[in-house]
Amino acid sequence: DAGVIQSPRHEVTEMGQEVTLRCKPISGHDYLFWYRQTMMRGLELLIYFNNNVPIDDSGMPEDRFSAKMPNASFSTLKIQPSEPRDSAVYFCASSLRDGRNQPQHFGDGTRLSIL
Amino acid sequence: QQQVKQSPQSLIVQKGGISIINCAYENTAFDYFPWYQQFPGKGPALLIAIRPDVSEKKEGRFTISFNKSAKQFSLHIMDSQPGDSATYFCAAADNYGQNFVFGPGTRLSVLP
């Protein structure tokens, strides 16, 4: 069974450019999460979706960040314009909620470097 | 109140020793406490989880101890192995398991 798939694995771009990170959740999972991981701040929840609908985006740092989930098998996290302080590893995770606290399954992340 | 505190920040243990990582929380609405293990270049993966209706859960060499009154929980790794070297995150979630809060992580190094 395929896990959560993220692309690209690495992204290096210059500040001011638009960056799009992609995620394919595990089939059948109805929750999708975007996290950012840095040495200074650890794992931060940015936004999560339930059945393709954004539920909580309070962790999105600025208006430069946006996330979409057009269907159950695809989500994007976009940064426009990007800044050096956005450099981090971005993780996507999905879970199946059946009322019994299901684990989140993480992808291997996208390492983003903004020059 | 949403924070989960975790200590130590880093831990070095000899092979065969016991690794202990501690976490504490404030929000009494939390009722699901998972531990995640992360290897370099990989995403976190669920290791073991506990609910507050039990005080201990064991899976192989990994044990979670839970103290509801103190709002603390800990991970014990018995007979620690070099392959256990990773970063460990405790987390807490509310009734529906979706409001996840992660601790800052503990980097464990097990020396051969």
C-alpha cells in the first residue's frame, strides 16, 4: 500500500519566486495535514483539511502561504513570494478518522531552500 | 495551554541501556498521546500511543507510562540499540484526534 507521496523532495529557488509543494495522501484517508519543520521551531501544523475542506489554517504564517485540496487525492501548498526564512522541511500527513484517534501517516517531506 | 513540553532535548545512551524521554501537557481535553519516531530524511512515523484510561502500554522494547493526575507521560526504550538512534516526538490530541500538538523532540543517540 503506497504511503503519502510528496513532491518534489528538494526544491531550491531564489527569493521572490513562487513555490508549489504537492502531496498525494493515502487512498481513503479523509484528513490531510501540512506541517513545517525547522530546527528552531520544531514541527508546526500549518493547516489541515477534512474531506477536502480546510478546517483550521491558523498555523499558516502569512498571506504568502496558501493551500488547496481540489480532490481527495491531491493537495498543494503554495508560497508566493518566497523568502529565505521559509526555508524548512515541509511535511504532508494524512489520517483516517473513525473516532478512535487514528495515527497520522507522514510523507518524507520536501526540503525547501530559498536563496 | 496547547503546548506539550518534552525533555531532554538530546540523550546519549549506551547500547543495552534504558532511554527515557518525558513529556508534560496542560490541556485536560487531550486524550490521545502518541509517540513518533523520525529518522534523518524521513517523515515522523507512529511508534506507540496511549489513552488516559490506562497507566502503561508496552510494545516490544517500547513502553509508555502515563500519569493522568500529573499530566505527564514518558517513553521508555529498554535494551536500547544503535538502530534506535533517531529523533522522538511526543504529541497530544483532543477527543477526535485531529488537533495534534507535537513536543519539540528529543534526539537520541545510542552508542555501540
